[in-house]
Amino acid sequence: MNNINWGIIGCGDVAEIKSGPAFQRVEHSNLVSVMRRNADKAEDFAKRHKVPHWTNSAEDIVANKEINAVYIATPPSTHLEYALQALKANKHVYLEKPMALDAKQAQQIVEAVHNGTGKLSVAHYRRKLPAFLKVQELLHQHKIGTVTHADIQIIQAKKSLFVAEVEENWRVDPAISGGGYFYDLAPHQIDLMVHYFGPIQQTCGFSHTSNRSSKVEEVVNGIISFRNGIQFRGLWNFNAAGINEKDQCVIYGTKGKIEFSFFGSTVALTTDDHHEVFSFTNPSHVQEPMIQHVVDYFLGKGENPCPAEDGMLVMKTLEKLSGRTS
């Protein structure tokens, strides 16, 4: 295998800019075919992005012998079905986050990877963006001494700029998304904390919904204790006033702190005698760096940038932080 020939299942909003064009830009990667249930929209995407083939059938993508890797960019309710189909066909899989509706489905995907020949990476693409790589570098260089704890606050109004409001908002339908905006956005934050700090020892949390029968958590408050002793506290509020909006992570150490946001492009380092701000520019297609590492991994040239086990751990942590499981 000298090249990765991709088929996309679900060429919607995420694939339009964040990921889709990147499959044609990275080395040893080609985008062969795209699928969307709406055939007209699939054809439109293919023509605008110069993709040779399009279809409204996921089975067409899986059965296409020219395709050796599948990018699954549908809502979480179909991730399990499509991932199992692709892995059964011995194709590699790049799977959007959250990787499934719940941890049980995530476990099924992990088992399918172990039992097959196809490789799978989860699209926690912030791991490879420059700002978050800088945070990792500062931590490895012990710029703030020994890390003691981290604090995240994601506070948003329902009409927030980075919470998309569309006519049919599947993100707040738990049958499709698994949960609300917490399940949509928190995987990025949780994944980075685990990526930075390592194995989790214990997790617990609480949540509140306006409708007691709903699985759309509007406020989530949780803590994580990592095996190395680092403590984490997270607060997510998706029903706040606009003036209260916040997107902040602070990592505290014995000699200082690192501050950054998940939707911004700066990292601030502060110690007793030093303050420095690092600014970055994200690529036009933010998943491109991650996709390059995925392609390299699929071609046997590097490590898995985000294994299925990591995605499953995020799912389990989501359930514990929201109080769904203990």
C-alpha cells in the first residue's frame, strides 16, 4: 500500500471545511468518493471539491475496492454501524468524535479493531494543532514545575458563536448525538487532559437538565483524579447568559501556570518572574495535521495519533462526569 484512498461517509458541515479538503492535500492521500443520504448534496460536494465519485449509499463506499480507508463523519448514532461495516471489509477507519453514542458501543468498536486487520484512529484533531502542541511542549519542559491541577470552564449561551444553531439541530437529540452540547464539545477537552496527564484513577460528576427526562445535560460539574496525582476540575454550562461566556483552561504547577482556550489560538505562560504569550495560526482545514498523521499511521510509518481505546476512555469519562454512571 503506497497511498490511502479515502471514501467519506457523511460529507456535511464538518467535512466541508474542517476535514474534507485535507484528504486531497496531505501526502500519499486521495479522496475517491463521498457519500451523503441526500444524493443532490453528495453530488454538489463532489463537484465543488473535485471528487471523482459520489453516492447516497454507505454500502457503496464500503464495497468500493479502490477505497482502502473510510472517514466516518456522520452523527454518532451511525458510528457503530458504519465502523463495523468498514472494519469487516478490512478497511482502515478515521472516526469522528464522539466515537459512539455511549461507552458500550465504543467498546464494540474497540473489539472489532482488535479482531480485524483494519486500523482505526479517532478524530481528536486538537492533539495536532500548534497551540495544543505548545502546551504539551511547555509541560514536557517543566516550565511550570510539577503540575498540581487543571481547571476548565466552558460557559456558553445557547446562541453562542461556536455552537451551531441549525433548523434540525441533531446535537440536542440524544438519540442521534448521545447527549447535548456536552457530548459534542467536551470530548475535545477531556481527550486533551488525558493526552497531557495520562491514565485516570477516578472520575465523578454531576449534571443538571431543564427537563428531568432528558439526556441533554445543560450544566455538568466534574472532577478527575489522575494516577500521577494531578487533579482536574471541569465546569460546562450551555445555558448561560451571553455576558458570562467563557472558554478557558488553566494548568497550575509548583512554579507557574499555563492558560489557553479550546477555540482560540494563544497560549499564556506565567511564572513568578516571567509572562509570555504565544500566538498561533491554525491551518485552513483544521484537521489536516491530524489527517497527515493518520495517513502515515495507516501506511505503517508512525504511531496511531489517537487509538480507539482513547476514544472509548473519553466516552466512559463523559458518562461519569455527567453522572450517568459511577
